[in-house]
Amino acid sequence: MDASLIICIITALAVCLSVIFKPEIKIGKICVGTYMVVSLVGALAILISGALPIDLLFSGLTSNDAINPIKILVLFLTVTFISVYLDELGFFEYLANRVLANGKTGQTGLFLKLYFTVAFLTVFTSNDIIILTFTPFICCFTKNAKINPLPYLFAEFFAANTWSMFLIIGNPTNIYLATSCGADFFEYLKIMVLPTVFAGGVSLLILFLIFRKTLKEKIERDTPPNVHLNKTLVGVGVVHLTVCILLLAISSYVGLEMYIITSSLALSLAVFTLIYKAVKKEGGAVLIKSLSRLPYQLVPFVLSMFTLVLSLEHSGNAGEIAELLCAFDPIMSVGVSSFLISNVINNIPMSVLFGAILASPSFAANSIGGMYAAVVGSNVGAYFTPVGALAGIMWLSILKKSDVNISFGKFVKYGAATSIPTLLAALLALKIVL
């Protein structure tokens, strides 16, 4: 067993354990994810050991191809900025309130409204943004209504991590895997519609069966407070988000790289806001708050995991894993293995690893099917255990601050019951499409 494989295995286990037992550490007033620190240490160990030459890492980080991790990070962070900006203005809460307050209803109706609202918004933003937006709202609403928050919290979390498969921008793992195989916006959408619908239907049905008794209980209040919007800024923000999605859809046809589109629109939105606020003689708090909420810890985490995976590719280990997976049905083997590995090392490094595996000559004839199967595994794997995605770590952290305690065991109990049938349904749909 070579040095790169040993260091990668130790780092993967350490990341998993850190998420379970100590997801965050405080340095002064700043909370730092231990998963980020662990991955950084692992990457440094790879470089110090000589398992990956520095020049090879540098060429990987500066390459001009679609799977350059820096381009992908810029793409994700700039799309996230536009979404967070709208969230800071109260736009998503406003939409949610309009749906949830539309008439009097019991818990079952409220549960279904919440699920479909989250599903719809996730399609056009990202799972992380929706989880950050809706979780505090659900905690507050259920507390005021004196109802059990669990059906709504799990509906939100599972819907966000299922319908994030629909568009390429729904999850950074989608972006990484799709671009690594050269899939464009429309090609991705054409393939992923049916698997997402299958997965969404199965997850909703199972959640409803699990919580059907709880949802029969009476609700005391189902009218959330009004949200006052700055119509000008919200309108401009919605236009930027809409244009962003439309340009991403045609990016491969007009020869524009996706990260250039998203970063240009994010910059345009920031400049407009600064000018607008200057004319109105108001502060730029919305920009500052939006920038402060971006998931910056993704940057060292993704770059560190990219370093680890690059070392596996350099040592030939990625090719060996590819040969093993190709011995079985590629869609099922990749889908199930990516689902499980996401819950050992998190779905972002899993995607980096599978990007290298799918690039192996062994996968030449099956890379497209394998890529979409890995997309399914990375999204659905997010709700098997809290380790599966950064969204799970953020979600539990928000719940803890809101005095809603969900243990690791309880998460796995609901996660396993829902994610495994959902995974199989999505992979079955994928086999039908391909």
C-alpha cells in the first residue's frame, strides 16, 4: 500500500470522525469546521511525503479545462452570492410565506406545501441556500404553532437534497461531476429530469408515511409574519438570477465558460447595489451580509481534497478503483458506491475522487452513465447520515442554536429509511433514460 493511499484513507476517516464528534472548533469568535482543518492537514501530508509533486498540483490548479477546481469554486460561490443576496432581502422567506399562509390548512396540507415550496426553490438556487434560509424559519414557526418540528425539518432537508439534482447548478457536486465529463446545461437537464422526479416522489411518500400520525395533530397557528421587500433591489436580484440561469443554459452554445457568466453577473449585481445605495444615501449592509454568509470554508476543503485525489490518480489508485467498479453494472456500482463513500468522506471530496475515477480509461465507454449515477449518489447520500454533505453539518448546527436536538442516531434512522429507496428509484430512472 503506497503513501498516497494510506494518507487518503487516514484523512477520510478523520474527516468522518470530526463531523460526528466535533464538527466545529472556535478560534476567538470564529467557528472553523474541523473537516476543513483535517483535510488541509491531509493535503499537506501528501505534499510533504512527496506522494504528489508540487508542479503536478500547480498544473492541476491552473489547467484550462472544465474540471479546474478554482473555476468550479468561483462558479459555485458567485451563484451562491446571488441567491444569498435575495435571501438577505427576504425574497425566499416572502415566497415561502405566501405559499404557507395561503388559506387555513391542517398539518398535512402545510407539510405538502412546505415540501413543494422547498423543491421548487431548490431547483432554481441550491440546496445549501434553501437549508440556510428555511431551517430557522421552520424552527420559529413550529415553536409558535406548538407543533412537532421534525416532519417539517426532514421534509425541508430531504426535499432540498433531492431536487438539487434537477439542474446542474443545484449542488457543487453536480457542477464538478458534470463539467468533468463535458456535460452542458441542457444535456444534464434532459437526463436528470426523470431520476429527480422519481427520487422526489419516493422521498415524499416515505416521509409522509413516517410522519402521518404526527401530521394528524391540530395546529394552533399557520400564518407566518409578513415580510417587507425592497422591490427595486429584489427585482434587480431576480433579473440577475434569471439571466444567470438562462445564460448557463446556453453557455456551451455561445462559447462562454460558466464561471465567467456567474462571476460577471455577481459583479454586476454588487455594482448596481452600491450605486443604488449611494444614490439613496444608505449603507451597503445587504452586500456585506451576503458576502459574510458565503461558504468560504469550501475553498480550502475542496482544494485539499482535490490534492488528495490528484495523488491517488498520480499513483494509479483511481484507475484500480475504476476497474473494480466496471466489473459490475456501471450505473448501479457507481451510484451505490458514491452514495456510501459520500457518507465516509463527504460528498464534495467523493465527487472529486469519482471525477478522477470516471476519467480512467476503464470507464471510457461508461463515463456518462457513471457520472449521472455519481450525481445521484452525491445528492441522495446527503441525507443518509450527517456526514454525507456540508449541508447536513450546517443543518444540525442551526438546529442546535434553535434548541432542536436531533441526535446522530435519529438522523440515520430517518435518513436510511428514506435515502436508500430514493437512491434505488433514481438509479432505476437513470437506467430507463440511458
